[in-house]
Amino acid sequence: MNYSGKIFTAAALFMTLCCANMSAQEQKPQEPAPQDSTQLREVTFSENAPMFKSSGDPKLYYIRKINVHGVKYLNPDVLKSSAGLIEGDSIYLPSNFISNAITRFWSQRFFSDVKIGAEIEGDSLDLEVFLKERPRVYNWAFEGISKGKQKDLLEKLKLKRGSELSDYVIDKNKKLIHDYWAEKGFRNTEVDVRIDNDTLRPGQAVNVTFLIDRKEKVKIGRIDFIGNTQFPDKRLRRTFKKTHQKSINIFKGAKLNESDYAADKELLIDFYNSKGYRNATIIRDSIYPINEKRLGIDLEVSEGNKYYIRNVSWVGNSVYETDALQRMFGVKTGDTYDKKTMQKRLGIGKESNPEEMSVSSLYQNEGYLMSQIEPAETIIGADSIDIEVKVFEGKQFTINNVGISGNQRVDDEVIRRELYTRPGELYNRSLLMQTIRTLGSMGHFNPETIMPDIKPVTNELVDINWPLEEQASDQFNIAGGWGSGTFVGSVGITLNNLSVKNFFKKGAWRPYPMGQNQRLSLSAQTNGTYYKAFALSFTDPWLGGKKPNSFTFSAHISEQNNAYYIWQTATQHFRTYGVAAGLGKRLNWPDPYFTFYAEASYERYNLKNWTGFVVENGNSNLLSLKLVFGRNSVDQPIYPRRGSEFSASVQATLPYSLWDGKDYSDQSMSDQDRYGWVEFHKWQFKAQWFQGFLNNSNLVLMLKAEMGYLGSYNKNKVSPFQRYEVGGDGMSGYNIYGIDIIAMRGYEDGALDPTNYYSRGYNKYTAELRYPIILKPSSQIYVLGFLEGGNAFDSWKEFSPFKIKRSAGFGVRLYLPVVGMLGIDWGYGFDPPANSTTKSGSQFHFVLGQQF
């Protein structure tokens, strides 16, 4: 390079660029790095190389080339772009251009050293960028906590191998670890860090270990209020949902969670507002240590005056009459000011609930998507308020396009026929909520993530898109169970997304033709010789694909005998054969949640010296019609948070005894003559209700009641079949056709039956409090506590809804898409079983399958 043709200028680093008078220099101050991942060569410049002078005039140069040195893990092109260095650009030197580029490099926190020099030739220059990357972390680890918590922290902190190390990263994660344990009550947790060179990658990577000392768990020792005159401390403490002081109530946690505490302070103000104290505020609050294991909370409140409603007026409403809106609002002159109730009835603020009727939902359900309800308050005197409800109605919106995404296994047409949001119809929020329930109940999509994307496209048109997350819905299981004193093996497969019309379609078997939401279930059970059974069922929820009319077909065959071993010859047996077909229909009245189902069935029972029923020998035929009227508004099938479900059913045969001319009072009549054709009428009612608590509704209360009764046309011809076995977990290990098994926790299987021939009637009441541990498409786990009561009866005369056997306990449920619902309960029966004087006591129960 000759001196006259090229001017080599090394803009030495560590020199300050003065806004319009300086060239390439070093940025300051430098952030210290624990250890560099690369070693940069020292750059030397000729002592005779001329430097830019601070007094020189700026000159325009063109960037010819940009060379980045010292980068191993990052993309040089991305780095140049992020720093604003682009080949071909023109820049003035001296200027602040290079100092700004150095600042951008530092702001990325990837580097422990940044230098930029320039090689100039005429009016062109090459920029030389020298970077030192921060060390990379090969392994993150924790000491002082369990392996389970280590895994939880790794996921929560999103710590990944190969990420850069800096003081910022260390400090941020130390704070997150401290906050993690503080939420669990360990507020005095200390976090230190140890950084070691990785022995296999010296000079390139380090291992970082967080040293965690949780100390003692700190709980709230006391919560005191100052300035409260209208309500005592005890009443104000009850407004807190999650922040509680230490007490004998073990169900109330006493740890302090900052976010929960902030939410509870809002609940305190909401309580005052609901009692008329509109201006109530928290003046100050403080958290102080009582000792190493206890802390205290002081809250000073200003209650203010109690207010009453003087006048209520409406402005801006034209669609609905003022009187109609006022009746729905329900707030009148003289009422105590209650902000919570007013917001709930208007459907605004944090009290709005799209599931409930309100003034807002009244407009939203008629297409007024942009409608707004705003109450304005005017204080009159010391204790009165005028309410003026301002209504902005806007225009009615019509649904323009409805989109679906995320479905790979379920056909679009199958999803669209379940949607209540259709193009060309008025926007309706209640139909939107109904669609969410319907999609969740299909079982093919994660119900936790079903939420429509609503996008207005004009002043009168709105697009509704349904992004869906598919989850596994088919089930396959191989299991063993204990039933009637013997081990029973079972195998079953349930395909919940079958497509019969694609059976002969080329390429549709992947691994079976799917997409139409049809259900096929096959199961087989056996222990080798004593018991064997096979069952099949098929359901098409949209028979013909045009209307939501379902078709169901099922068949079964089973045999039990007394040949327990393969070398034995059976001398007793109980064989069953059955087939059924049914049609179901969704009803639009009284509301779209109602359904009606009718089923015709035929069963044949063949008995030889079998003592399990009233009849012991012969063939019995059962031809019946079953009608079921039900309603289901449950939001999702696996972990419901709200809604209800009930069904009322009657199953009946023809009253053969009215015309067959037989005298059934004759005690010498054979079983074959008496029970050749079985007759009965069977009534059953079930209802359950779900209500979520807390802000996210995860804590759920489930209440359930059910009863059943088997009636007869002739008192001398009471059916020996279709009876109830009451008690136990409801899972016998094998199917007993002709018997309905009713679970009753805290008691052994069949323990509540008054006779050896099962029961003709029963009732049962259940209260469960549920809380989820995991709610993911791959698995769902929740724990529960229950109170239960029920009983079994042998006649209608003995039947009573108040004569119940009581139990209580707790349990856990695990739902895996492949195998379905599994669970275990521990129950304690407080009363004696039937025909016993000793209370049932402790019992463990296993649960398989969803029950209703």
C-alpha cells in the first residue's frame, strides 16, 4: 500500500468521539465480563498513520466494506444490521456515526469489548469491527433444592445452554429465583452464584450454579386495620380471599404472595363500595417482620361517608325503552350505593360476565358489538348520589367471514356445523359463548385455549376466526382389574374421530379414516374361563350430515360360569346377548342446550343354576324403549368450571301381565314362565352443577344429586334384572349386564343393597371441591375433597330421600387422552352398611372413566 494512493487510518479504540469533530473511538464505560469466550488478537497501527484531527471539517465517505472480527456464536450480518452499519452507505467523518454504532453494540449485552477502526482510501473506507463475545453457559444448575424444583425453575427461568453470560443475566435470574420462593412463603431466601470454567471447553464456556438457601418459611402472623369504625377487623379480614393470618383453620394458607395481596386490597375496597362507602381508600399499608418465621401487615383505611342513590336516569338509549333497561338495572331511589352490583347488572368492568344477562349483554346479543354502557356519578350533598347511565348503542354488526385454523385431523365441515356464528347473521355474544362450549365438548380441541378472534372490518361487518389447538381424543387401553374374586384382563379401543364415508377412499387410512367426529368403541374382557365379554358401539352425531340428529348402535355378548380353571367343566352360567339402536336430537326449545334421545333395545339372559338374581334358570327376554330428556350447558367435559347438566329418563317394556292370562300369584310357577318376558318401568334422574371460584375460576364446586327406581306393573312379577348395585367405586373389573352399578365412596361394592338380589331404588347426593394441578392437552390432573350421602331400597314404600348413609374423603383424578380418566379416592363411611351395625370406616376406591 503506497502512501500517496492510500491513507491508512486506524481509528484507535478507547478514544472519545466528540459529536461533530471525532472519528472512530472507544465507547465508555465498559461493562466487566466474568470471562471472555474468545481471545481477540491485539491490533497494532503504524505510528506514522495520520489520525483525524478534532478540528477538521467533516468529509463524506462511502462505506466500501465492513469486516467483523471475533464473533463465533452470532451472525455477523445480523450484528452489522442491528448496529446500523450498511455497506454502500455514505457517512461524514468526523461525526457521531461510529460512536452510535458502538452504543448499539453495547446495548445488545452480547459483548465484553467493542472497538471500531477504519481503513480509508480516497473517499471510500473499510470499517473494521472488533468484538469480544461474552462467555457462553454450557450448563445451568442449582444447589440446595430438590430435583423437582430444579426442573421447575429451569422451565420457569427459560435457562438454555449456549446463552451468553453477563451481570445482567445473573442479577435478573437471582431476583426471579428469590421471587419464586417468596411466592411459596420463603421470603428470606438467599441466592448466590458460582461460575466455573467448563473443563472440556476451557476459555469457551462456563458452568453456572445458583446456590439457594431458602431459610425458614415465613407466614403472616397478624393482619391489623387502622381507621375502621364501621366494620371490625375480623370482618375486613374475611374480604381477603388469599391473604390470611395464621389460624387454626388449616385450609387457609398464611403465606404472603405479593400479587394475591394486591388483589385482596382491591377486594377490600370493593367490599366498602358494596356497602355504600364510595370514597373508601387505603391510606397506607406496611409489611413488617415480627420474627424470623412471622410477619405482620398493617392497613390504614379511610372509610368516608355512606352514600345512597337519589336519582337514576338514562341517556342515549333508543333501541330499548328506558323502563325496560331500568327494570334490568334494578337500582332505585333510596338504595344503598353498591358499585359491585351496579357493574354486574350493567355488565361492565371487572364484574362483567358474558354468561349472565345484563344491560351490556342485551345489546351485544342483538348485534351491537361496539355498544358501551357508562354510569356517571354525581355526588349530591354529604350522602347522596345521582346516577346517569350513558348508553352508546352504535350500529348493528353482521358477521362477514368465519375462519377456522389449527385443525389437522377434524374436517372443516364437521367444525363449521357446530358453529353458531355464521356469515350473514347478526353478531350475538350468547351464541359465541355457546360455540365455545360446543367446540370444547367435542373432545378434539384443548378447551383451555378456545377463544374467538373478533375483528371488525367495517362499521357494520365483523370477522370471527376460531384458532383451535387439537389434542389427542382416541383411547386405547390394556388393563387388568379385580372382580368377583378373580383377575380380569381387558383391552379396548375408542376412535372418536372416525369417518365411515372415507373407508374406501384412497390414502384415507392414516392410521384409520378420520375427520367426521364419528365414534367407534370396541372392548373385550376375559379371565380365561370364568368370564368373557365383548362389546361394540358406534355413534354418528350428525346422521346424514345435515342436522344434529345422532344415531347410535350398540351390541354386546358376555358369559360368566363356575369353571374357574381351564380343566374344569362349567355347571353354572349366566349369558347375555344384547343389541340397541337409538336416535338423538338437539332441541331449540326451551334453549339450544336441551336434547332428546330415544332407544329401542333387546336383551336375552340365559341362566343355568345361577344364584345372582331372583331367577336362577331359563331364558329371559327384555324388549324395551328408553326415552331421555336432558340439558347440558357445561363449558367443557374434563374439568368443567361452570354450567349444569341434568337428565331424566324412563325405560319401559310392554305390560305383558295385563293380557297374557297368567296367574303370577301362583308361587309354584316356574322361573321360565314368570320371567320369560321381563316387564318393568324404570325411572332415573341425574343433575349436577358446577361453579368456579377465584378470579381464574380454577377452584370449582360440584354439586350432584341423582335417584333411580325400578317399578313393576304386577307386584308378583318384579323384574330380576335392570336393578342397582349401590356402594363402592362403581368399577367392578368387568361388566355385569342387567345391573346398574352406582358408586358410593366410603362403602364396599354393593354394601348398601338391602338384599342379595340388588336394589330396586336408590338416591345419592354429592358435593365436591376440585382444584387443578395440571391442565394441558397431554394430561390433566386435579385433586378433590368430597362429602357424599346415599342409600339403596328394595321397594317404593321404603324409598326416602332423607334416609342416607354418609361419607367424606378426598381423591385425585388423572386424565390422559390415550386411556381416559383414572383416579383414586379415599373415603370414610360414617354409617353402617345394610344389614350391619358397624360403621363402614376407611375405604379406598379406584375410578376408571368419566361418570355422570
